[in-house]
Amino acid sequence: MVESLRSKRILIYSHDTFGLGHLRRCRTIAHSLVERFKGLTVLILSGSPIIGNYDFRARVDFIRIPGVIKLYNGDYTSLGLHIDLKDTLSIRESIIRHTARTFSPDLLLVDKEPLGLKGEMEETLRMLKSADTRLVLGMRDVMDEPMLLKKEWSNGHSLAAMEDLYDEIWVYGLEEFVDPLDSMSLSPDIREKMHYTGYLPRSLPRETDLPKALDIEEPYMLVTAGGGGDGVAMIDWVMRAYEADATLPLDALVVLGPFMPHEERDDFIERAKCLDRVNVITFDSRLEVLMANSSCVVSMGGYNTFCEILSYDKPALVIPRTEPRKEQLIRALRARELGLLDVLVPDSEMDTGVMIEALKKLPHQAKPSAALRPDMLGGLDYIGGMARRILGDGIDAEELQLADI
């Protein structure tokens, strides 16, 4: 059953400097909302260079703004345009502002960055605020190591935006798991705006069979590096284990990620040709199908992968990124503390024997459901309820009917 939100519009902004996390989170929320509310339209503004590789449901569409990359030192540079970063940001800002003015959303949902990339959302936020659009900041469960986040937001602009511009702040996690703004001196007004939604569960597409071109049989272990841009060391650690020990309990399906550097990607593909029990692919937009059909998972510690591990109830070994942000490390260690998964923190040695031992234990590890907290995966239902409250003047209880998606 769905409810009706006649002619309501939601604009979602995702800055997407690198990787898949922001895009996949926003897409999940958008699909959930149009499934629940007939008559609702969602438009996503994204800087992801591969957004076109994903399917979108009816009444969800996207506009791709010019991409940028965040470098390892924290600076940014243009992705596809060989022009100055300042000019790229100017183009992005103009597209965002004109799209918002034309689309005229009833609700704007901004992912993670209160003022957008380098402040590119500020003018649009003020314009929509004056037009009585409801402004919501969406925030993942962990932002970064507290002191680093405090330094990053030291100029106070982000906190001022949260105080003065936003109507609500949705945290996509549980307060008892972690407080993403624990290090910040937040005003009572900001704290009052914060709503913990729970994690965002993932559903499967209608087609749940493995891709026909994939040469692997079940049971298998899924090894995923997310976007892959920072997953080289993790994939190499797993590959060395398979090269050193032919008695590992499961075959491996390794998904490198679309942003892995070409040289390293090609090297992994060549190494896999010498291993009968390892199948390597670069990217599949239906990663949820690959995970749902797997027996267990080895992954980095990104937000979306964590949600999928919980949703599909897979024993998981997480190898979190530790530089330049500690977001994945904080999430992984807290999840291990709660009994949801196991963790290998990469060190300077990344000993092959340590990985072999961990991979042999993984298939016998408890599933996350054995330790799952109540309502931990209630995020999409909660967000739907919040959207209904915000946009609810369009709901007609008599129009409840079967979904027409």
C-alpha cells in the first residue's frame, strides 16, 4: 500500500567528489520515497561520473553536475574538465541554483555537507529558505574522528548553517551506536533538530540471479572495495592469501570498484588468471545481488556496505580505511564491539598469514542478526514518516491504494 503526496517535489543534493557512497545513499532514499508516496517526484543533483550506470525508478531522475576529485592531501581538482577548480565550482553552483529555482522543491535534502562542496549550496539554501522550502541535512552515522571534524569545521560556517538555515538534521544511524557530532559544541537548537533515523536497509531488485557473464558458483565469498579508489591495499591482502593457500574454504568473487587506478586494476585481473578460485570484476551496479547471493563478505567499512551487510545478514570481515579519514575505522570498531562483524585493522605489515587465518574463520562467524539492535534497520520507514509529516498537507487517507510504480 502507498500513500499519496500529490504533486510534491523533493530535491536531493549529493556533492560526490569520489566513490559511490553519497550517490548510493541518496538513490536508496529516493527510491524508498517514491515507492511509498504516489504523486511524489524526486530529482537528484550529483557530481558522480557514473550515475548514469544505475537504474532509477519512475518519478526519480538526476542531473549530473561537473565532477571534482578530493585529493589525498584534502585539496580538490576538476575531474573531467581541464579548467581551473574555481571555474568548475562556479559552473556547479550555477546549475544547482537554476535547477532549484526551476524545480521549486517542497523539500531539499542535502547529503553530508551543510553548505555543499566549498560552499556551493549556500546561495541556493538561502533562496529556497526564503521560498519556504523545508531544508533538511542528511548525515551518516560517523562523520570523522572527532578532533579532525572539529578542525575541519573550525570556521563555524557549517554550524551556523545548521543553526540558521536547516529545519531538521537526519542522522542515518542510531544514537547509541555513535554520535557523529560528539566533539562539537552544539547549541540546544541544533541538538533539537537532530533525528536519528536508524540505518538504511537495502532491498533487492526484481532480477536477483547472478549476472550470466559471471563465471562463479555458489557458495562464494564476496570481496568488495566499494568505489575502489582507496581499496588497493585491501584487495592485495586478500589476493596474497589466495595465492599462498589453496585450502581456503570458499571461492572468491572480487569487485575492484570503478575508481580503482587502472594500473593496479589490470594487475589484479592478471593475478586472478593464475588462481582457479578467484574471479575478478571491476564493477556491477547491482552489488546488492552479488552480496545477497554470497555466503560471507570481506569489505572496507563504508556506510553503504555496512547497511548491506546488515540487510542481507552476512558474516563479514571489515578492513577499514584509516587515512585520510577515520570514519570507517570508527564504524567498524563500534560494530565489532556490538558483535555485528569482525575487523582486521590494516597495519604496516598486512601479514598474509593473518589474512589466511581470518578468511578461514569467516564462514563460521555469527551473522549480524544474532546481535542486531531493535529498529537498527528502520531508517527508510522513519524517513518516510518524516517526509509525510513535512509534506503531509497533500496526503489524502482515502487515496490509499496498491503501489503504481
